[in-house]
Amino acid sequence: MEGARGVPVRRRCGRAADGMGDFFEGRAAEWVIWAAVCAALIAVGIYVIGKVRELSAQQEPTAHELIAKFRDLHSKGELSDAEFREIKTQLAARLQEELKDNGETG
């Protein structure tokens, strides 16, 4: 088929005449598409892992809550004085960090 000046017109069924249709048929295009799919899957995986970690960190009791629970056990006689002192000693550093994070002094 020829145009107005006698120049052949390139037409394809349902494809652009600018050559972009040829790009999606090559091996390079397959690699680009697969790389984009893999990148998207990795991004989704990183997002999900971040959310799971965030949830698990929120569910962990604070040092203050732990000390209160162990104090209750000690008052009920389920922990000895030595055990309670040891637990308080181990949680003291964690409690100091929590107080710093909240802007309080301890």
C-alpha cells in the first residue's frame, strides 16, 4: 500500500508502526520483564518482612512490665529474694534504655 507521495506505508495488524511492537518480541524484552517482576517480588517481600518485624517488636513486653510481673511473682512467694534480685539486675539496663527512648530520666 502506498501513501500520497508514492512512499510505501508500513502497517501491521494491531501494532504501532514505529517499531515498539518489535521490542516486545525480542529476548531482551523478556529479560527486562522478568527482571521487573523479580524486583517487584523482592520489594513486596521486604515490605512484608518489615511489617512482621514491626508487629513482633510491638508485642514484646517492656522491661517495666516484666519487672511488675516478676515483682508480683515475688510477692506471691513464687520467686526467692535472690532470684528476684537477679532478674531486676538483668532488666535494669533494658529499663534504662527504655527510659532514655521515652525522654525520661531514671
